[in-house]
Amino acid sequence: MSYTPIKRPKFSLADRIYIVAIAKGLCRTFKHLVLALTRRSRHREDFNSKGIGLCMPFPEQRWDERLPEYYRGAPTLVRGEDSRERCVSCQLCEFICPARAITVTPGEVDPASPCAKQEKAPKEFTIDMFRCIYCGMCEEVCPEQAIFMSQEYLITLTDRDKGIRDKETLYKLGGVRKGLVNKWNDHK
Ligand code: SF4
Ligand code: SF4
């Protein structure tokens, strides 16, 4: 097996004694302390924060409106515009998932479908939300753009059985994604 050795970076004296890094961290903490005590924290007005510093009165007020486009919530499966399952059960996401949260059982496409002889579809597809760490690697690796990180962040699991999301649930959460499946497009 071939491999490429990676050279370790050389650390300066300042890096090695940590004092500069510790001082920088303390300065930043102190800066935020002063901003909080003088009620000048960033986005204070946006969040209508009434206490010292920046506090959001959750759950009355939520992040929903303010989530950035790139926010990674729970992973979901999506269908194409023609309602076809985009997932071809290649199992790359299952392989890459560091938390081993995904289980894919490959299956066949409905014989009545126009793409029955071209592609496969998952027979079963589950994501264990007790294991998922929202890393987004499944989305990154999927060659079919079939799995996407949603903006769902309020996931409170009160029942162990409900923590494992099956294919139907994942499609319901993901919905339909428009646009061609360009396997090597700019976003991949
Ligand atoms: S987001 Fe990460 S941990 Fe969660 S299912 Fe995808 S690869 Fe696995
Ligand atoms: S979601 Fe994507 S990576 Fe995962 S099995 Fe389906 S096609 Fe493959």
C-alpha cells in the first residue's frame, strides 16, 4: 500500500510555551465580559436580549429565522422532482458515517418504473438519531445528492424506538429536491 508522509509543522517557541495562546484566549474572554457587562454584546437587539450579555429567551424565541443557510441539522432523504427516490443504495453514506448511524439495505426499483433496469433503490434505510453527530459526511459523500442535512435542530427523543428513523420518515422530512442530479457539480 502506498502512502504520502505528511510533514509535521514546526512550532515556534511561542507556540511551544502556550503562554501567548493562553493570553489571547483570556483577552477574548475579557473582551466579551466587558461587552456583556456594558450591554453591548453583538446581536443583542436582534435577539431582544433583556439580561446581561446575550441571552435568548428559549423556547419563546427560537433560532429558526436566524439559522444560516449552511446550518447542519438532522440528515434526511430527498426525492427528485418526478418523485423518484434519488438514493441508489450504493451504501457510501453507511460506509463513511463515523457514528455508524446509517443502515442501508439495498433493494430493487419498482419494475413498473421507467428506471427499473437502470438503478437501484434502498429496500430499507435507517438513521439512528441516538448515534448521529450531525457531521454532514453522508451529505458530502452521496453521489446522487439524495441525503441532505435539514435545518431541524429541535430533536428531543423520549422513546428509544422513535430514535431510529426509517425510510418513510426520512423521505417525509426531506421532501422533494428540485434540480438535476449533477454528480460532479460545483456543490459536490
Ligand atoms: S450526519 Fe454524520 S453521523 Fe449523522 S448520519 Fe450523516 S454521516 Fe452519520
Ligand atoms: S443516500 Fe446517497 S450515498 Fe447513501 S446509499 Fe443512497 S445514494 Fe448512496
